[in-house]
Amino acid sequence: MSHTKKCFVIMGYGVKTDYTTARVLDLDKTYENIIKPALEGLGLECKRADEIRHSGNIDVPMYRNLLTADIVIADLSTYNPNAFYELGVRHALRPYTTIAISEKQLNPPFDLDHTVIRKYEHLGADIGYSEVMRFRKELENVVKEILDSPQVDSPVYTFLSDLAHPQWTEQQSIDTARTNDTGKTLSQILEEAEKAMEVNDFVKAKVLFSYARKLDVNSIYIIQKQALATYKSKEPNHTAALNEALQLLEDASPEYSTDPETLGLVGAIFKRLWEESGEKKYLDLSVKYYEKGFYIQNDYYNGINLAYLLNVRGSLSDQYNSIADYVIANRVRSQVLQICEDLLNSDSFNERSDQYWIVATLEEAYLGVGDTSNYLLTRDKALKIAKAPWERETTESQIKKIEVLLVGSPIK
């Protein structure tokens, strides 16, 4: 019976933050657009840890795959400690057929000097089509080469050349598969949850993310998604849902976190608590977390929300504090304008999935700083590229709020 060669992929899933650069990368784009198509195109079975069916401890099939997989690809992007550790385990177990890759801005630690790391370029939310095709081809060529003529690529077996690597018997593989090959995979559960989010079935998404959390209890990505679904569910009521979401995010340590996604979520929750209750402490906390997220990530989402909330707080403050908040709001908007203009003029803009939000943020920022001509030009562009009615509804609602706040500006 012919044996279908297997590839096990070491990497994170979902959106991850590289804490060394504050860049946010969607690793699912790498896996789904590059790695999996490249390997399956060569006739290999390709799986990531979240696609393994198992009952009980995920570590059992994970370690088995690190030993037995014909190919292991380790994506070290975002300086993922789990990926580094699992790469080390693979290097200890197998002398060859291990491939290390990463997004090009990774600065690997000294101990990986003896490991070839193949680089690709990530745009953050997306990977450009041309880069997908280029790196997919490179990966295909590397896999074919090491399967046809495997060479020692593990530093362990390079420096300990007489070391014999462990073996795993066929019967052990069959027995383990029988034990663990049950139920839905984590990947399938997350996919169902995302589909529920897309159709605004937040209660179902909340349940699914909760179940996913049981399979990967320490995943910050799942915690974030669970919290998002929870506060959007508004069950049993809006305020209770917001407080429950905040409690979930405590496991992500927002007070000490440098993850812009966590900080943005906490900022959004406090913003909504402020809108629900009118208690100024929630407004101050929302400003605090959006501000922290913006200065860590230097991103347009946290920035434009921070500027708006500074105007809100300024509209409620005494003269001097009001002036301070409005001045800082304009400074933040000026920074956001530069960020969005750079994105708009970049070679990769047409390959991004957030084109509308970049332009809509420019529209809002130009209005906020009083640049009427650029505001109208950008507004026209945003109207042309909006894909769904709710996108413009969201922007129009925000524009009206800002117009009211600007009428009362103390720095006219």
C-alpha cells in the first residue's frame, strides 16, 4: 500500500502580534494561501496543530507528528515561542526534512544561526498575490529537493554526527490514531465560529469560541474572539455582556499587555460602557487603552478611535482640559493621516482587504482637522469603494458625531 507523505506545520493561527516590532500578522493567510496549497499540490497531506482530530491532550498527537512527519515546516513569524520550542524538538528527533520559514522582518536569535530560514513578505492583514505565488513556488522547490535528496538540516545531528534518531513503529501510529482521531478539530470549530460572526449570530459564535477555548486554553487569539462575540451578543443584556467580555479579557492581562488587538478590544468595551452608563470613568479608561494601543502599534484603528474619544472627553471638560484634549486629538489625527496616506500610496494597497477602512479613516481624519477639500475628495473615494451598506452606515454615523463635537470645539 502506497504511503501518502505527511507534512506537519508548526505555526500560530489567526492574527498574532510580533512583540519585537509591534506588527500584527494574519498567520492564517500564510497557511491557507502559501503553505497548504504548495504541499497539497505536491501530493502531500498537510496539517497544522489546530487541524488534528484528538480527544484529550493535544500534546500527544503534536509530539507524534514532530517525530513521524515526512516534512515539518516551522513558521517562526511573530517570534512565536511555541514555534521555536517545537522546531527544537523536531531538530532533536529528526536529522533532516525540516524547513524553517518566517516573515522577512524576523530577527532570529543567535542559536538559529545554523538554520536556514526562508523569508516571505507579509502585508499584515494580507499577503500580496505576487508574493504568494513567488514563495509558494520557492516552497514547492525546497520540498521536492529535500524529499528527493534529504540532507542533514538539524544542528543537533550536524554537531552530534554519530547520534541515532528515534523511530516510531507503524503499529504505534495506528494505535495512537485510533485513540485520538475523534471529534471536530479546533480549526473546524473556529471556522464555524467565524461563519456565525459573519452572519451576526454572536450567541452561537460565543458558544463555539468557548468550546474552542477548552481545546486551547491559553490562546490569546481565542480569548480575543470569545470576548468580541460575547460583547456583541448583548446577552442577557448589553451591559452584562460587556462586563462578561471584560472578565474574559482579564486572562489576556490587558493592564500589562502590549498586544494592540487586546488593547483595542478593551478600549472598545469601555467606550460602549461609557455610552451605556454615562459614567466618565469608562470614558477615561477607553482613552487609556486606545492611547496605549496606538502608541504601541501606530495603527489607524486605535488612532482614529483615540482622537474621537479625546474630543468626546474634551466636550465634557473644563476650559483648559478641553483645549488640551482637542489639541491632542488633532495631533493624533495628523499622525493617522500620515499612516493612512502611506498605506494608500503603497504598492500593496490594491492587495489589502481593508482598503475601504483606510480611506474612510482618512475621510474622518480630514474632517476632524478641518481640511474640507481633502475631506470631500476622500469621501467621494470612500463612497466608490464601499462594498456593503453597513460600511457607509458606520462611517456616516461617526461623521455626524464628529460634526457635533467640532461645533463645540474650544480651538476654532
